[in-house]
Amino acid sequence: MGERSRVVVLRELLPAGQELLAARFETDSLGLDATREQMLAAAAGADALVTDLTFAVDGELLDAAGSQLKVVANFGVGYDNVDLAACAEREVVVTNTPDALTNATAELALTLAMAAARDLSGAEKDLREGSWQGWDPARWRGFELSGATIGVVGAGRIGGRFMELVAGLGGERLYTARQPKPELELKLGAERVHLDDLLRRSDLVSLHLPGTPETRHLIDERALGLMKPTAVLVNTGRGTLVDSKALIRALDEGRLGAAGLDVFEGEPDLDPGFLSAPRVALAPHIGSATFRARDEMSRLVAANVIAVLDGREPPNPVTRAKK
Ligand code: NAP
């Protein structure tokens, strides 16, 4: 028998996936506190790297791994942390974990939409701080989503599922996507429109695009200016989709109704303006954080690594470069 392949988990994979890998390969797992230097050192000689959105997978890391590297398996569906061109140049396959987290992320978008619309965070803070004076007819009034026009920006897997979840609220359903989605139009009566039209007409706008150079700051001062002053903006896509400063100004000046945010520019640091802005529901990038989704994502990571190292097509290729 030849030498066992080496799989390096540059941060952490859950047991559901880790055990599948450990049964087949020599594995090394650096843990959540791994520094870039430790990652570069540990990657040397790896046949597979397990990565996640918190660090860059670039030419430097790939070169540190060496020319035997066959696969970068990203723990997550978004792969804006991975330099796909650098991987393709080195004939390294890139994989991700779609579908497993679609329900979890769509449900969090709905949670944030509801929480932001009713300023649940502000109201709960009042209660926790002991400043609640009892039932008040005027205080803590928010926005109702029943009958609202709902705009989904990026109606892919997660955006499409979000649209299904909100269908029970009634009202119009609008979406943007690069390709039309006949199933959403037929099943849910959704209408594909231009982004500006969606922003003008929607009472709730939910962002489900990937983070790319083209989608950076799609929601900027101009876009926010098109939205209704009572509209709720939800972002579970990527922090880079929204110009944080412009959003904070719009909330502070009452030009936007509310915001529900799971992702941030430069996370885990977040603009302190979000902590003091009114009517904001915040979550620390927990879109896929359900027991079911994270276990399934971990299994998918392992299945992708195993397939590539066995010389098969992986279940979830982002790029198909093969050695
Ligand atoms: P998806 O199925 O690929 O959907 C992406 C949607 O964006 C599609 O409708 C796509 O249009 C559209 N789109 C518009 N411009 C695009 C561009 N420049 N590049 C690619 N797509 C573009 O992906 P998904 O599984 O729904 O995931 C969407 C994003 O959610 C991920 O990329 C990730 O950033 C984010 N996410 C966040 C969390 C979290 O924890 N908060 C969890 C999971 C995912 P077409 O359909 O016409 O291609």
C-alpha cells in the first residue's frame, strides 16, 4: 500500500465530516485560533485543504501547500475567500457545500426580517435593562409584513427558498437574478424586475447574492435613496453587498425603516455605527448555524475531498480543474 493522502483542515470541521476523513486519510486540524503562519506551515505537503470563509485561499497558500495539492474544499457555499484563478492555474479543484444550508439561511433571513420590522432587539434591550414601564399604546410600533411587497435580490437557492417562506404573507413578490426563474414565477407568482424597480416598490428587500467584485456595494447611497423610508433591508448574503456607512446614515436619518444583518464588511469587526443605529437586528454570521445544516455541510466537505482524492468527480465542484 502506498502512502496515505494528507488532508489538512486549516481551521475546524465538525465530527460528522472529520470522522469520514480520518477513516481514510492522514488528517491534521489546526483549530479556530490558527494563524496565517501556522496555516502556511501546516499546508505543506497536503493533498487536500479544508478551508472556510474566514481566510484567503490565494496563490501564497496554494504554493505553500505544493504541487501535489488536488483539492480545496470550502466549508460553506460562498467562495469569495477563494482565488479561483490561482486554483485553476495550479489545477486545483475547488468545491463548496450548496443546498445543505439553504433552509437554515433562508430561515435566518426571515428571522431577521421579522425582528428588524418589529425592532425586537431594541425592545428586548429595554426589557433586559429594566427600563420597561409597562404596556404603552405608542411605543415600539413597527412595520407589518403581511401584504408587503417583498423583493428578493439574487433569487438562487437561498433567495428562492426565502421567497417560498414569505409567500404566506401575501402581497407582491419581486426578484432579480441573472437568469429568469420560471418555477418561482409559476409557483409563487414572482415577477422578475430590474434592481431599481425592485428597490422602489418593495417593503422588504432581502439580499441573497454572492460577494464578488461586481456585487460590491450594490446597495449604496443611491440604491438606498430609491427605497421607501419604511422599507426593511435584510442582508444574509455578504457584508460587501452593502455600503455600511451609507446604510448607517440612512437608518440614523430615518430614510430607511429598519435593517436585519447577518454579514458585515470586514467581519468580525463591525462598524460601531450599527450598534447605535435605530431599528437594527444583528446576528454574527449565523445563517447556516443549525445543527442539521452544519453537520450536513461537514459531511459534504468530506464527500468532496474523498471523491477528488479517489480520482472521481466531486459532488459540488466550483471549478473542475483536474490533475
Ligand atoms: P446561488 O444559488 O448561486 O444564488 C445566487 C443568486 O445570485 C442567483 O440568483 C444568481 O443569479 C445571482 N447573482 C447575481 N449576480 C451574481 C454574480 N455576479 N455572481 C453569481 N451570482 C449572481 O447561491 P446560494 O446558495 O443561494 O447562496 C447565495 C449566497 O448567500 C452565497 O454566495 C453566500 O455569499 C451567501 N450565504 C450566506 C450565509 C450566511 O451564513 N449568512 C449562508 C449561506 C450562503 P442566477 O441564479 O441567475 O445565476
